[in-house]
Amino acid sequence: MMPPTIFNTVTVHVANQSYNAVMNYGNANASSPYTKEDIGKSYAMAVAASVGVSLLIRQINAKRSASATGARLIMLNAFTSTVACMCGGFANNWFMRQVEMERGIELNDPDTGEAIGKSRACAKAAVMQTASSRIFLAMPVALPAFALLAIEKVGLMPKSPMLSIPLQVGLICAQLTFAVPMSMAAFPQIATIKASDLEPEF
């Protein structure tokens, strides 16, 4: 639980969004291959947008955070981090998957499974769903902070770093255990789309 300084905010979000960029690229639709230039451009836009959003949200809440102490400060920081992760995760996915929306992804006939062409409309719908799932992924981000606050309130917070650090890491791991499956289950792995929502040729 690092202090919410500009340096810490930028460092943590660059590391987090770099990981997210790799994950989003790895989960991209294989029917729209990326060049090295595509990857570099998408990565730069994704990280810049994510970090920019995080700093903007920090700035908006700066006055409230400056006068806050104790539980109120923890709750403000947790809320700010959650919103920043939601916006950053969405922006990251949106930019890392730009190539799919520009070139389209392959459609398959639901009855035969045969490829019937590429659709940009379908790609936009797919990327929107994937980007939205990053919002669900970020929702539980604040839970470890609230759990630590509750532990501190009842006087059970370990004073030794040898115990407090594993506690914090354990809470974060527990949060991810529920957050990842929840976000993955938000939308089907294989989706269908109405012909009326596609390009005229379909």
C-alpha cells in the first residue's frame, strides 16, 4: 500500500498497464495479425492513455485527499485506485486491439463452423465486450484496502513488516482469485452476433 504520490502512481500504472498490454495482445484475435509497428504504436497509446487517466483522477481528488486522514484517506485512495484501474484497463484493451477494429475479425457460420469473411462491426463489438470485462476485473481492487482498514480498527494489524507485508500480499492474491474469474465470466468466450448488426455483405 504505497503512498499516492505522482511517482508511485506513474510507476505502478506503467508496470500494471505494461502487463495488461502484453495480456491484451496475447488474447488478440489471431485472424487479424499485428506487425511490430502495430504493437509498438498500440502499446504506446495504451500505456499513455492509462497513465494519463490515472493521473487525471488523482488530480481531481487531490484536494479531498490532502485534507483527509485515517479511514477517510484509505477509502479515498481505494476509490481513486479502483476508478483509475477501471478506466486504464478499458483504455489499454481498446488501444491494444485497434488493429482488429480497423481490419475486422473472422466470422464463422454457427451451423458449419466455416469462415465466411471478416467483419469490422463484429470486431468492434468483441473489443467492446473485452474492454468492458476489464472494468469487472478492477472492481474488487479496493477490497484489500477495506480489509486492512477493518483489521486495523479491531487492533489486529501486525506491526512487523515480516507479518504485515505477507498479509497485504495475501489479501491482494485473494482479491485476484475472485476478480479474474468474475471478469472472464462477464461475457461468453464464443459469442454470436445478429446479421443485421454486421456489414451489408453479410
